[in-house]
Amino acid sequence: MAKLTRKTYAQTGWRTYRRPDEKSGGHGVGWSPIIPYAFSVPQDWEEVPVSIADLGGTEIDLRFGSSKEGKIFVIVAPVLRFSDGLGDNAKIELIGPPDKVINAFGPEVIGENVEGKVISMNVAEHSGRTYYQYELEPPHALITATAAGNRLYLFNVTASGLQWKRHYSDLKRISDSFRVV
């Protein structure tokens, strides 16, 4: 299998977004810098400005969108909000098992109870970090959750019914690509 070079990757119409190290957004007094994250996204998706007045408040770190395919947002929340004693190097496994995590944080992500909406849950490991991956219907959402430093990262990809039907494979590729680096 040939190695996918940067040039080849760009030619496929996809790019990798990496949260800039210098990006502000410490989310409160006494917080350490946010550990950067990255994900793959089609070239035509655009970053959307985030305001603290947005639903989700100061914990929404990033928004991306495509009128054709869907939306992305990243919530970066303090782990102390969910459990104490996790320290500065939290692991998602210490916050809880996949079903507990989605039941606790899913409503924050989709704005309603997730009971009966989770159609799949998976656990993946990349570079020693565990990621919980969920698919919900309705609404159509793919959520990837992990913990790093003193934060919980919730990566959410959503789409309307028609967007979901037409672009599911791209939306899944975006969701599966999320990594804390």
C-alpha cells in the first residue's frame, strides 16, 4: 500500500485541521493550555467563528461547517466538572465506561436525552489514548470522546437527514479522524 503523501492527500480534496498551539481559549482562570487536536475535513468545509454567547457557552472551542454536508463542533470541558481526583492527565476510562459517558455528556452535545438514540458505541485506541465513538439517530450525530490533560474532548459531527443520507461516508471519515495530539 502506497504511503499517502501531503500532495496526494490534498489532491483528494481533504485537509487536516490542527488546533493552533497559540490559539486562545483557556476556558477560565487557572486552566492550563488546551492540548491540540486534529481531524481530517473536506477542503470546502469552513471554520465558523465561536462566540461565548453560543449555546454551549465557553466550552465550545471550534465550529466547522458545510452547507452541503453538515456541521462539526468541539467541546473542551474541564474534567473536574464531571469527576474529581482525575488529576492533570485524565483518561476517558477513569471518567467512565462508554455508556456512562454518552448518557452523561450526550445531552450536552445534542441538546436532549440520548436514551434510545445511541445506535452504536465503539472503543478505539490510537497512540495509547482511548476514544469512545458513538452514532446517534435522531438527530444524526457522530460523537468521538476522549480525555487529555485536565479536559474532556467531545468531537461532534451532525447532519440533516438528507445530508446524512448523501454524505454519511465522509461524515464518518471526519469523525473517525479526530485525535488529541
